[in-house]
Amino acid sequence: MKPSTTSGRQNHIKRTIYLITAVLLALSSTARSQTGRVFDDLSMPSEILGMERKYAVYLPPCYETSHRSYPVMYLLHGAGDDQSGWIQFGEVLHITDKAIREGSATPMIIIMPDANTGRRGYFNDITGAWRYEDFFFEELMPFVENKYRIRKEKRYRAVAGLSMGGGGTFMYALRRPDLFSSAAPLSAYIGPLSIEEARARFIGQENTEGISDEALRDYFETHNALSMINNWPEENKRSVRWYIDCGDDDFLYEGNSLVHIAMKKNDIPHEFRIRDGGHTWTYWRESLPKVLEFVSRAFRQY
């Protein structure tokens, strides 16, 4: 006996709904697999600083469904922000996902540490009482590179940052060229431009009374990008790939220009970019895709 026309039509409608649902689920799963993830309130213990330290992380698309290890970029925030700055204002998730999807950047893990708790900054202080730089190299890097599937060779590690974080980028890559293949300081504070400026910065700060002029000068020489560039050993000059970027209306334009000149005089290869703009997140959001592309060249074996 032939099924009724109504019953056949109902079965056809059910099959159509099933197929549409399956397609939508597949599209939804594909969309999720093309999106990275960010976590902006993670923490780790620090014996050096005597406290829990926060950090944020960007994990690339398909991190959770693959078994591969990834290159890493340490991305440093500026003064007044914390580990969430590049996520909240820098739109690191959207920008990095787009760069990876378009092929201009290779999938990578991005680590964003907090340098605005306890004291502000990426360095050990002049007295040695606050040792953030030691924390970064001795605790943070080993912790995250073991927690996440991060490749530990120099070739697969980069550092970048803005403003205060740009200064941290300069110091970390100049001090440890054995660890980083690429460095990208953006609108960087390069440190005091003179010993007088350094002295003025320390006057009245906690635990700085009794610091000798010699100690101050030594600290200045090792926390100023210009001094370090002019004293950099010959064998280091081609050990790090540099991308330096600063807006033409940025109040830190002078220091970045002086660094460019010093690198030229010292025959240190680098890319130097001056674009229209100031010391703003609008400028840095436009910088980030170029930074991702630049560091990816080393990750991909340029």
C-alpha cells in the first residue's frame, strides 16, 4: 500500500531539518576551531618576588585539538596597564586570529605577564630588593614553557611590548640575545637619556637613600638602550632581529630615533618604522599585525 502524500511530505521535511541542523553544527564547529582563546586572570607562584604573579595567555586555533608544540611571543604591557591590557585594549585575540587565518602569521602562543603589581616595571631595582627581571627569566619563562606546549629553542621565541613594555623588550633582548630570535619594541621608553635624568628619577624613591654615584651610574649604563647598544659585543650584533616602531607624534619619538641612529652607527641590522600617530592604543593595534608577521619570519625559518 502506498504511503499517503502527507506522510511522505512530513518525512521529507524531517530529513531537510536534520540536514540543515547537521550543516549548522558542522559550521559552528569549524568556526570554533578557527578561533583562538585568551585567559587573562591566570597566576603562578614566585619565590623571588614573594607573591602570586598574574599573567595572561593567548592560545592559537586548534591548540586544544592538536598535539604539536608552538612558538612563543612574550608581549609586554605599558605603564598603568596589567596582563589584561593587550587583551582588553589591544584586541590580541581578534588581531592574532585574523593574521593566522590570512597566513601572515604562524600559529603561536602569546604570554602577557603582569608588571604592575607590587612595583611597576620589568627590571630589578637598584637595591636588589625587587627582582622582577630575575623572576621573568628564572621563574615565569620556565613555568609557562612547561605548562603549555611551547618550543624552547631561541629560534621559536620572541619578545615585544609597548611603552614601558617596549623598554622591557629592549633590555631583555639586549641582555639575553641567546634567548630571543626577534624583538619588537613599540613606542618604547628606552630609559633615562642622561645620568642626571636617572638621578632625578631615583630621588625620593623607597630604599634608594645612600646609593652611591658609582652605583647609580652602573645601573644607568645597564638600563639604558643607547648605552647597551653602544657597548654591545660584536658577536651579538646579528643575533637578534629588530623591529622598532614609533609614531611621529609620540612623546618618546626622540629616544626611539636615537636608538635607530645608534644601531646604524654600530652596524646592527634592524627595521625602523615611523608612522602617523601618537602614544595610543589605536597606533599599537595597527602595529600588532606587523609585529606578528615579523616574528613569524623567524619562526618559519626565513
